[in-house]
Amino acid sequence: MDAGLAAVIIPASHPGIERRPFWQTPILAGAESDEVVLRDVSVPEEDFQPLGGAGRSDAVQDVGFLWFELLITASYLGIASALVERVLTSSRGGPTERVSLAAELEGAMSALEGIARAMIAGERGNDQLARVILVRYAAHAAIDRASSLAVELLGGMSFIQSPEVAYSFAATRRLSLHPPPRLASSKRLDMYLLGDPLVLD
């Protein structure tokens, strides 16, 4: 097989596969991001699906990243929405603050829905990948602003007395840790905006 990236699906019961606890923080522990150790695992070459290599654009990688970015951003948007719902149902803050919260999240959700509609229409190439990453970064900023304001409006006692508020607020901050990180990919996105294909290493 040529050098480069490839994917293969291996049953968990396959000999040589060991699963170990890896996630040490209680925030989003339900993600079950365990460590998978492979020891002398033999897989036939025909079971591998080539994904291309680092430093190039690949259609299979693009589609995988498209789905990942869409779903992961929507997940964190849902967490922020739960905080905003607490503000609305408890009538905290004034009309201006509550409308601001709704505008932040509705704008981010509408952008994600636009990506989803384009994917349904068959737009799943490199341009769409760049678009979903830019939308994710915009949604990330909206999530940070909305969740911060929501917690402020809910007040200190709500934060202290409700583990759900503190947990949700901490969880909304984890979107920045998912690939591709904004700081690391800014140069690639800048090159894309100047006319080059988007390449994610």
C-alpha cells in the first residue's frame, strides 16, 4: 500500500485490540474518548480505504470533515441553547439581553442549516469544507458570547447552586479543542481565501 492516510473498520472483538480509559476530566466524559491499543493486529490490505496523504486535498477526507464539523458544532450549540433557555424561562435580564441571546444562537443555527441544505443538495467538496469550518468558528464565537451572557444573567447563586449551569458553561468552552483548531488552521484558510485549495494536515 502507498504511504498516506487510510481508514479501516475493525470489530472490537478482533484479536489484539485493547480499550483503556483515557478521558480524565468530568466535562463531557460521556464522549467515551477511550484509548484504543493495537497489538499485532493483522488486517488484510483490501480492507483499507485510502484517504490521501498529508499536505493535499482529498474528497473522502473533505466529506468526513464536513460531517464532523457540522455535527460537533450543532452539539455545542445545543449546550449553549440549554443555558439560554434557562434565562428565558426564568425571565432573567431585560428584553434587550434576551433578544441578544436569541439572535446569537439563531444566527449560528441558521448558518449550520445552510451548510446542511447544501450538503443535501450534493455540495460536499473542498469549497463546502472551507465554508463549514468558517461557519464553525463564527458559531464558536456566538456560543462563547451567548453562554457567558446567559450565565451572567442567571446570576452567581444560580451558578453556585446548580451543577447543571456550571457544567454546561464549562462544556460550551470545549468546542475550541476540536480539530482543526482555529489558530493552527488560520494560515490554511487564509491561503484558501486567496485562491488555493483548502488542505488540512
